[in-house]
Amino acid sequence: MIKKTTIKDIDVSGKRTLVRVDFNVPLNNGTGIITDDSRIRATLPTIDYLVDNGTRVILCSHLGRPEGRVDKKLSLAVVARRLSEIMRQPVKFVEDCIGAEVEAAVAGLKNGDIMLLENLRFHPEEEKGDPEFARSLARLGDIFVNDAFGTCHRRHASIVAITRYLKGVSGLLLEKETNSLGSVLENPPRPFAVLLGGAKVSDKVGMIDNIISKVDYIIIGGGMAATFLKAKSYEVGLSLIEDGQDTAAELMDKASKNRVRIILPEDVVVTRTISNRGKVSNVSVENIAKNKRIVDIGALTISNFTSVLEKCQTVFWNGPMGIYEIPRFAEGTRAMANIIASLNATTIVGGGSTAEIVTEMKLAEKMTFVSTGGGASLRFLGGETLPGVEVLLDKELP
């Protein structure tokens, strides 16, 4: 496991702690209301610890993709209000994240106060990793704390460059993320299954390569199943195929050599048009018509996947089994969420849309761990070094 200095390893009392959090929460486009506050709640242990230890807490985050311009629809003011409600104490908010006015507001903080800065990505320098922007941020704190695991694979100014000017340590969420995912890499209880969905094979290749010697089953649904079925010469109709058939074939060959079973759908739900209307049918993978597309796993496949998962002591899940946004194509995903939540096993959900799904279904507390970082978790499990973790201070060994 990665051993980095955490906020509990240093004296934070009386300090200004600049905390990079991941408050990139989903919003209702029409109302601007937060539809899922789990990313806010995930940082509470870190914020509570800092407040309880007399720290002045300055939080910074991005929200959405404003492309380096001020976009009031992506203001973090709504997050400050929600955090105030959760914390039951005022959370001050400033309408920028750098500059003289922000520095003056920070200077007025007292020990135990919390402040949230405006969206970092309103400045193009954030995503460019600009050192001067990072220096301006660093003026606000005495210590830098990274608790934003979901963005640790980015070389942004508030993730990497800032550690040139402030010593960086890990927050409690980031520590929990790396420890939980690290346990999958080091010594997972077996049998161990990886359940993969979503559209892209390429996003998962590095992870599969890195853990293939540790897993017993790789179960594949979602859009990426079509690429694997095509690689096995099945007709997949109008289903979207990634330019990865060779990659899929190579992965299946590698799995075979490692005595890992790849479990593919035996039947699928297909339709001509992706909508809430129109005829759908459940067909064998041998009978997919050229004018149809795969939109979910079928009833037999749900049963097959379930029987494999019930044998396992460790399960890692990333990616929906179908087009989850359309309720009639969400049955496979919902079935997998329910079965994984019911297992007496170590169950880890790999962030992104998968985390949103289990939260929406109120199953998150029944999982061993739900990661806040989709792309970051896949890269971590793929054995890649995460820049935002690498730059933090190493823990001193006793």
C-alpha cells in the first residue's frame, strides 16, 4: 500500500490548511440543485478532524467543465450552502479562488472556521498546471492537504504544482481510497471477480493487465461486451464497437493463459432505437439482428453473472451493464448492484457512474467501499502512479 503522511501525522493546530477536495457533484441542469451529495459527505472525516483540531480550513475544488471561464451555473456557492447544512455550522464562500480579496477573507478566519473557494476551473491556469496560479493558491495556506482522490490522476495546478510551494499531506478520504484499492492489488480474498461494464475496453486494459494474475473471473457486460462478442465473430448489429477487437482478443488469450475465466453475456436485450418507446427483445447472442443494437444484458446472463458472483470472496465493479439512464435498459445494472450488495464478501465499487448508481439505489452502505474516483481508481488498479499522490510527503517509518 502507498504510505503517505496524513493529517494525523502532523500538528495542524492553528494552521491554515488548504484542502483540495472533489466537490464535482452532479447538478440538476434545470434547477442547479445537487442531486447526489455523497462526494461532499465523503470528505467529512477530514474536515471534521481539522475543525476539531483548531485548524482554519480553506477548501478548494472544481465543478464541471467551465473551460477556463466564469460560468455561474457551475459556481460552488450551492456546495457551500449544502456543506453548511451538513456540518451545521457556517461555511464561508468567496467568489474567486486567488487574489487580494480572497487572501483578505482568509486572513479573517478563526481557528475552526471553514471557507470554500470558488471553482478552480474558472481559471484556465488550473488545468494547465500553471506554477504561478499554484503559487497564488499556496499563499492561502500553511499546509496543503489532498483529499481529492478522483482528480489525483490529473497534473493540475491544485493537485501537483502546488506542492512546490506547500508541503503536501494526505487527507483521510485519500488514505482510505488508496488503502481500500491497494488491498485488491496486494492480497484479495479469493475467488476474486472483476465485473466490468461501460462502453470502452481501452479504459480497462491497463487494469486488467495489472490484476489478471490475481483474479479468477472477469465478467463483462455493458457496451464493451459487444467488442468482445465481435472479437469472437458474433454478429452485434448496430452496437457501438470500439476499435479494440484485437485488444479484446489479446485479453481473452491472456486470460486463458492465466487460467482466468472471462464470462461474456449469453443473451442480451436489443432494440432498433434507443428510447423509452419502441420494441425491445431478449435474444441469444447468436441471434442478434443486423438492424438491432445491444442495450442491456439479458435474463439468462443476469442469472449466469449472479451464480459466478455468489462464489466470490472479493468483487470489484466498474461500469453499468446497459444504458442505465433509460429505465427500461437498466434492469441488468440494477440486478448486479443488488446481488453485489447482498454478498458476504469484500465488495468495491470503482467510482464514476457506478458509484452514482449504487448511491441512487441506496446500496452504498452495503458495499465494503465505494470509490469516489472512476478514472483514478482504474489507473491506480492498472499500476499507474497517480501524480497527485506521488507528490505528497512519504510517511516516516518508525
